[in-house]
Amino acid sequence: MKASRIAAAAAAAGTAVLALSAPAFAHVSVQPEGAAAKGGFAVVDFKVPNERDNASTTRLEVNLPADHPIASVMPQPLPGWKVEVTKSKLDKPLTMHGEKIDEAVTKVTWTADGKGIEPGYFQKFPLSLGTLPENTDELVFKAVQTYSNKEVVRWIEVPKEGQEEPENPAPVLQLSAATDDHHAAASAGKTENTAGKTEKTAAAETSGSDSDTTARVLGVVGIVIGVAGVAYGVLAGRRRTTA
């Protein structure tokens, strides 16, 4: 009896722990597909789980960070969802590919055309972002999740280092160190130029070698012809003397 009671108590405790820890994992989050390097482009996925048993998620609103505006924001079409991109004027214009940009995307909203995200499921909402800022290690995206029963959950609390995760944390994208693509491209260009010079040098050396060989052959032929001419002259002289 004691053993069965202990087992039952342990099971109940385990269930309670799972029940308390589950909400910490079931919130809107953002993760890159690959790397999200500073100064580069990246595709990121906003993962939205459905936390309700009696309602579906029918709308997601993602607000882009105003302190680090991103010039290029492109959503990927999703079956069953309508997407709306909102742009706003910037206080400080951005420069991208040598052009100044005075407005940027500040909000992306997905609205379900059908059932949305039903209980027990999750959905990923991809965005292409670039160029990513170089003066920060992370980007905070505040998100608003709306259910079919009109309930609204605001994932807008900014997590702080050294403190417990807030109840409704905002999605945070961690940025990796900037890649050295420009230097790599320059290095590749130098390698190609060096290779080109090497090929030209080799071709010049081959051409010079061919010229030297031709000259030597012609010299030998000239000597042979000269010797033959001398021999012919000697023989002709002897015939004349004999006659």
C-alpha cells in the first residue's frame, strides 16, 4: 500500500510540474533558418503554438523594432492566411545598395482565411529580413496573438538578462557576428587575377620557348644547307679540274 501511495504521489507531482512548466515553452518565438549575421540577410520563422483547447489562433501581428529599422522585409505566402505589410516613415533614412530609403516595414499581420491554427497545432510564419543591423546583438519583435473567441494575448514583455522569463515574453532574435564576405570576395578576385597573370606568364614563356625552338631549327637547317652548298661547290670544282 505504501509503495502504491508513493507512486501515485510521484505521478501527481510530476503532472503538476509539467502543468506549471508547459506555458513557459508555449509562446510565440522567432528563430532564423540558418544564420542571422549582422549586416546580412536572413529568413526567420515566427513559431506560433495554439495554447487554447477551445479556440483557434486566427491572427498574428508582428511589430518590427523601431530602434533598428530593417529596409527589406518580405513575407512568404502561406496557404490559408492573408498577409498585410505596413510601412512607416523613418526619422533617419536608411542607405541600402547606395540608395536612401525614407520608409520601412514596421508591422506584418497575418489573418486566417479558414480555421487558422487549431488546438494542438502550431504554425510558422516566415519573413525575409535585411540588412540586419550591425550595432546590436539582438532584435526584439513584439507580437500580438488573437484567438477565434476574441481573446488577445500580447507577447510584448522584453526579457532581461539575469531575471526570470516574463509571463508573456516578446520574441527575440539573436544575431551572430558579421561575416567577412566582402574581404572574401576581394580575396577571390585577387586569386583570380593572380591566376590570370600566371596563365599569361606561362603562355608568354611557352611562346618564347616555341620561338627559341623554331630559331634553333632554322639555324640547324641553315647550317645543313650551307654545308651541302660547300660540298656541292667542292665536287663541282673537282669535276672541272678532272675534265
